[in-house]
Amino acid sequence: MAKKRTVRTIPQERIPVSELDPFIRARNFEEVNCGYTESEAIRESERCLFCPDPKCIDGCPVSINIPAFIQKIGERDFRGAYDIITATNLLPAVCGRVCPQENQCEGVCTVGESLVSVAIGRMERFVGDLAITNGWINKPYIQPSEFKIGIVGSGPAGMACAADMAKAGCDVTVFEAFHEAGGVLRYGIPDFRLPNTVVDAEIEKLEQLGVKFECNTLVGRLFTIDEMIEELGFDAVFIGTGAGYPTLLGIPGDSLNGVLSANELLTRCNLMRARDFPNVDTPLPLGKHVVVVGAGNTAMDALRVSKRLGAETVACVYRRSKNECPARAEEVHHAEQEGIEFHWLANPVDILGDGNGNVRAVRCIHMELGEPDDSGRRRPVPIPGSEFEIETDEVVYAIGTNANPIIGQTSKLKLNKRGYIETDSNLMTSMAGVFAGGDIVTGAATVIEAMGAGRKAARGMKDFLGIRDIGPLRIDRSLFGIDAREHNFMRVRVGA
Amino acid sequence: MITHEKAVFARYEAFEILTRENYSEVTYMLEVHHPMMARAAQPGQFVIVMSHATGERIPLTIADFDRQKGTITLVIQAVGKTTKEMQQTCQAGTALYGMAGPMGIPSHVTNARRVICVGGGLGVAPVYPQARALKEGGAYVIGVLGYRTKDLIFWEDKFRAICDELIICTNDGSAGLKGFVTDGIKQAIAQYPDIDEIIAIGPPVMMKASAQATKPFGIKTMVSLNPIMVDGTGMCGGCRVKVGEKVKFACVDGPDFDGHQVDFDDLMVRLRRYKEEERAATERWSESCRMAQVPA
């Protein structure tokens, strides 16, 4: 019986993870966080206290059984760790990289109360990457059902719903408007945070489950949601079209050349690989002095991408202070290391042109925090007379997004006042058999929340269609002489 | 809503070009096989096309669609690297790498009784389906087509078949009326005091001039805007245009807008955004073509 761990007996420091040198990495798109090695992951697993009442599980939006998978890592049963994670989270290699763990599992970790919390995210990523390298896939015996499911949008919400419905035996097709699948994982999150090879690998795993991906398909226009149900033979539909419509500041100079949304910058750079221009055809705006407005994860991505594209100076302008900044802590930290300047408590009022339609400077005003607004955060208030100018030839807006309008325009689905799709508690929309989840319902949120919504909608869909789900098969000892590790089990339905 | 055939899903590995025709040294036509797109396409809509995996995404208006044959028609002008390269590589029997659509809000075909449909240069192609739809709706359609010179004229027959009257304008006077489409518009307005609506499509400077020409008469003038686009689905804002006091995205709020409200000057400035990169890319590409022709 192993000696019970206490906060004093576990390794006191978090096992550090290798990262690329900031000076070098700021000029290339290599992944910055190199991930744990096997021995590092095992060592970090020794820091978990296996609390009798694990708060981390509740901290996770999809309630991964965290202590259980950490224990498997400690036992060197990495496949077992993968099985546990994928019982609830489809894409550990993605989530281990992009979840804001500090606000989720790691934020409520018991160890974190006196020391630095257990590095749950890094261990999850380690397991996810190992699964990709080794080609692990949990492909249960799938008894085909006669149901045909359509998924609109190949981002995290759609992928998660697709996986669950495929595992329930349905014929699943995922429709994607772009020429490559992945949604925000592909066009939004840059390679140095989430390599496209990881996205490719996860898509391939879904294809192995029988999911079909149809790109170049703009649902709503090529065919409507109604037509999917009434003419194309789909029994149920999930809408995960996201909230990509960028918000603009609406200040003078908004439409000058050199002002663009972060979505445009990232789509050109990531999806269209414009960073390789002229070896690819899509050009990029290449400013020498870039200013990004906003301080969420998208803003951090825009800042760090601009640095890598060769900008001499890259600055962030955010109207609140660093404490209120919504970006993932690791991203802000990495951005600072890479030499990005931060103008906290500043807001643009005017974008100035050079007379030829191009940006030459942005005039900002200093802000101070006043009374709290509806979100509970203190409202920033301009300080009169405190204007200052930043010389710039490229201004990137990363100040939020709105619902993608196409499904709303082409269907009679009930939308809320801000254009997002209304759903009931099972994520079903106002049209029977049509479900929705992710940013198109909640507004811009995170990858893991989108996946959680996809899974929740899948549960609602199975209920709606009358699919009785037997649930995932959990075997942790050998049965009939077959070792659990052989993953050789078939699920057989007995009786009528 | 126009009734159509029941939807049938088919998967396409690539988008085959069935027919290729050259209308001039710079203008060419592609007829692309895509039965689902042909079924869904409405006047005014466009597609976004990639000719190869490392290509750009470019918007092209759907100039015609044949629901029986299952094809859509694109008319392209070779002005930059991508369109010049496509002029070489997109022959019948080849395929496009990516094509998504039909994008944009379909043109609102009204109950207008007498309309003028104006096409300037390449704009002749995208105005065709709108003119045809208006004709099918019972309107009296006056077509005004403008070209620089006689050799650049295309689709005259197609328009004669659907227009009640056709005015051809050439800048150099080599055919039809000598002048610009605005001269044709003014002629038509002078002849018919009861014009309900005008549709004008072509280069921004032409659409601006057409809108200015009709404004004193207070005739509703719809234009179709052609800003630079990347995704075409409303998520990047690259195609934003100023219409009245508002900012609209041409790909999901347009591409048709009220010509009297559009800030054309802003559109023309924003269209110049990648002028340098475009020029350099075209030069590089021309250079590589020349080098490919040099015998080893």
C-alpha cells in the first residue's frame, strides 16, 4: 500500500516544461511549449494528492476523471490514461494545449492552495500526443443504427457531436464551408500554439470512426437546414457554426488600409498559410509597427503572429488592466517574453491616415477603472486630456465577435436579440431534431466548452431519436483470459 | 421562392471545368460542373474559388447557371496573378481545387415594370442573371452594355434574347453608342420617364458614375460590390463597405447594395490594399513563365 501523499511529501515545485527560447521562437512558427517527456510527466503525476473529494473534476467543463488518468500516468499505463480522458474529452492533444486550465481544473486544484497547482493540462497534452504518435484510437464495436446525422461546422463543437453520434452507430457527415476542416482550430489558433498536424491527426481519428467530412459546403446557402431534414434524409442536425463575425471599433479611420480584424489576419496566416507568401498566393498585411486592440486569446495570437511575421514593434492596447485581461495566462506570459509591449488601460479613439488611405498612427486615450458594469468587472473610463499617439502601419482589432449570420438568414430558427441561436436545456433549437451548440449559442467562448456542448447535444439527439446508448465499455481487469490492454472487446447485444 | 428540384447530395473531389471559352485576350469563361450549386444558385450570388491548394480564395460572381445540365458559369478577367494563371491552367477537363457557395444574399427581384440593367466591361456577366430574372418576372428590360472597344464585346446574343431593348456602348465608338454606360443610361431615361429600377454592375468607378447619373432622377439603383474577400462567410470583415452610416460585410450583407448609399471612394481605396504584393506576384509569375519557355 503506497504511503499516502501530503502536500509536504510531494515534489514541491511543478516540473518545468521545455519551451523554445523567446528570441528564436519569435521569428518562427514552431510550437513554443515542447510538452513533457515521459519521465517529466510521471514525475509531475507524483504531485497529485488523489483528494477524496477531487475539485478538479468539477472544475473541468466536461468533468474528465482527472485523478484517475493521473494515476494511470504514474503507473506508466498511458493507454489507460488515454482511455479515461477520451471517455469524456475527445481531443486531449488539443485541450491540453488550449484550455485555460488556470480558470478550470488547475484553478481549483488542492495543491494549488499552498504550492503551484498540479500541471494537469501538460499531462493531458502528453497523453494526447502519445496517442497521436502511436495511432491509438478507441474504436468500440459500433452497431450501426439507421439514423443519418448532419453536422454543420467542423470546429470543436461539431467534431465532438460527430464523434458521439458515430460511436452510437449513426451515419455522420460533417459539413464545412472552408476547403479544410477544423474550424477555429485550423484558421484561428496559430501553429505555435496548436500545430495543424495535431488538428489533422484528430480529424483522421474521426474519419476512422466513420465520420465523413465534406468541405467546400456552405450550409444555409448550398442547401438549407430545412432541406437537410426534408429532402436530404437527415434525421437530426447539429449546428456548430461559431461566432466569427468580427466586431469593429467604429471609430474614425476604421476602414483605412492596414486596419483589419484579427480573424482576417489569422485566417490569412493560418488557414491560407500567407506567412509563406510568396510561395503561396494569399498575401498578408506586413506592418513594421503593429498595434493590436484587445487582450483576449485571439489578441494574443494576433500579437504573436505579427511578431513572427517580422514586425519591428508589436504592441497591445487594452482598455482594462492586466488583472482583467481575459487571455490565457500562459499566452500573456509568452507574449511578454517575446518582446511584445503592453499598453494597459488605454483605448483607441481615432485612427489617423497618411493621406493615401493607409494607417500611420492610432490616437489612444488613457483609461481608469470606475464602477463595476453588468459583468461585474470595473468599467474603464477615459481620463480626459490624456490622449497619446502610437505610430503604426497596421491596426488589428481583436475586441470580440458576433454570431455568424448565415444560418439565421436562411432558416426560421429562433434567434435571440443578439443573433445567437436559442436552444432548450437539451440544446435543441426551435426546430425539432435540430440542435445547436458552441459559440453560435453562447457567444465566443472556449474550445472545451464547445466540445462539451457538442457532447451534450449528442445526448439530446440520441434521446430525440430514441437511441438507447449502452455507454462506454470500461474494462480494467482481464476477462475470459483476454487482457484489458489488448483492447479486444466486442460489445454484443443479447436478447431482442 | 422559386421552386426547384429536390435536393440531392453528391460529393465532389474537385470541381470539373466542362467548357472553356475565350471572349478576348483578357476575358474568359468557365462552365463548372456542380449540380448542387446549379440547383441552389440565385441571381446576384457568387462563389469563392481556389484554383489549387496554395492558391488564393477569390470571389467570382455566378454569371449563369443551368439547373438541367448541373453547371454554373463564371466569366473571369485576367488582371492579377491568380486570374492570369487560371487563364492558362483552367482548360476544359481540368478541375478547380475549391469552390464554395453560392454566397451572398440573392438579388431581390422586384415587381419593377420597367428596368435598366447595366453591365460595364466584366460587369456584363453578373448582371445577366438579374436581367433574365426580371424579364421572367414580366418587366420591360432595357439592357445597357459597355465595353472599351468592339473586340471586347461578349454575350450580346444572350442579352438580345432576354432584353426588350439593348444599347451597346463602346468607349472608342467602334460599335454602338460612342461613350460610357452612363450615356446609355441617360438615353434610356430620356426615352422612358417610368423607369422603376436600375441595376448597375461593373468596376467601382463605373458603378459610382451610374449611381451619380441616376440620383437626380431619384430612380432606385442597385449595385453589386466587389471588395477583396477571403472567407466569404462573414467571419473576417475584409470585405467591409460603407453604406450610408453603416458598415456592412459585402459577403453576407450584400453583395447588392443601394448605389446611392455606397461610399465608392472608400471601396476603391480598400481595393488597392495589396496592390504592391499583387504587382510583385504577377511579375514573379510572368518571370517564371518566361523561364519555363526557355529551352534547356
